[in-house]
Amino acid sequence: MSNISSNLKYLRKKKGHTQQQFADAMEIKRSLIGAYEEDRAEPKYELLKKIAEYFDLTIDEFINDKIDDNWKPKPKSQGSNLRVLSISVDHNDRENIELVPVKASAGYLNGFSDPQYIQELPKFQLPIPALRQGTYRAFEIMGDSMLPVQPESVIIGEYLENWNDIKIGETYIIISKNEGVVYKRAGNKFKENRELKLVSDNKVYDPYTIPAEDILEIWKAKAYISTTLPEPTPEPTIETLSSMMAQMQKSIAQLNKN
């Protein structure tokens, strides 16, 4: 259950606003403020976003935290993505899963925070209970760096607001200024330094790091959609064993160097 009604009443009074003054600030009817504070109705997403911004809160804080005289905001660290995320909703006011196909990846770097751009992306819903809580977006990936996940697979990610929650070994979609949209495994905890190590599952590709200031968004991978079914694991050949040995030697040499 959300804390919208009690939080709105507390924050409005703390600002010294009457219901009419706050309604004027939000450009809505005073009766709606009364309905929200008495828990007879809840604001739509766009109004929720506007209210949260007005009180310098995230939507998550406004909805889920119990805000009173004892409440303290979470530290706003460099590892937190503090902007309000643009999303789209269906006719039942449920969040859509927007799809960012490969051909739209370049445009996404410029339009990811533009509500109009997000509205124009392809969108869908999935009847999967595990994907009903949170905000999700789907990204089509290219290349073979994350085999056995095949090129042109669609990775569904959950929006990660606090980058300090990144866990080593788990997979994420990273949106960055220089790399664009990439799907990789995290090689370090973000809070240990101000850069993120990205690791491919295909060991032909070397790990690399990107600085915090280059990152725009991070989405935690939750599921994927692919039209390519997995093949049975082939018996190892001399060539594959030789390749594995060469990679092991390269890794050992790098460890010795470090």
C-alpha cells in the first residue's frame, strides 16, 4: 500500500500551502487534492511525477516512504540516477514495456529522457507476474559478445535507479555516451570506484571499463526473447580446446602482469 495520501498532506502543510494553493501550483482542481489526501483516489503518473519534483523527491520516495518529521532522504550519491524516468502507460494506466530496436539505439541516446520520444517507441505488455513490479524496457542486441544469447535477441531490463545496487557477475544493459546500448556482465561493484567494468560471456572479447560520467542509464537484465532456440552443446574439438588453452594462458599472463 502506498503512502501517497499521508505524504501529500504532510508535505503540503510543511510547505505552508492550503489545498487551494497547492492545487493552483499543480494546475488541478482543489477537490482532487482533497480526494488524494483522503485516499479516495490516486494521481495519474504524470501528476505523480510533477508532485514528486515539486517536493524534490523521487517518485519511489513519494509513493513508498512514510514521510514525516523523522524521515530522512536517502543519500543522493554519484551512483544514483536521480532524473525522473520517462515511461508510457496503456489505457488501464499500467506501465508499458517499451522496445528499443537496434535501428533506434542511436536515437535513444538523445531521446531517452524525452517523453514524446518514449511514447513513439514500440511497446507491449507481458502476462508474467515477476515483471509486474518495477519499470521495464526491452533492448534488441547485436553481436556475439554474450553468447549463448544470440544476436537480435531482445533483453528485458528493470530500471536501476541506484547504481550502487549493481552486483558482480549479474547482467545489465548499459546505456552510455560512447558505447551506446550494450549488454554485459558487471565485473565490479560500482561503489568501489567511479567506473564500471564490463565483461562479455564470450571470452574472445576482453573486459573493459567505462567511467561513471559516461553512463546515462542502467537496466538490470530480467528476461530475454529470442527466435533462435539453443543448440545442443557440441563435443569439444582440437580447435576449441586450443582456443580455450590460449585464452587461459592470456588470462594467466594478465594476472601475473597485475
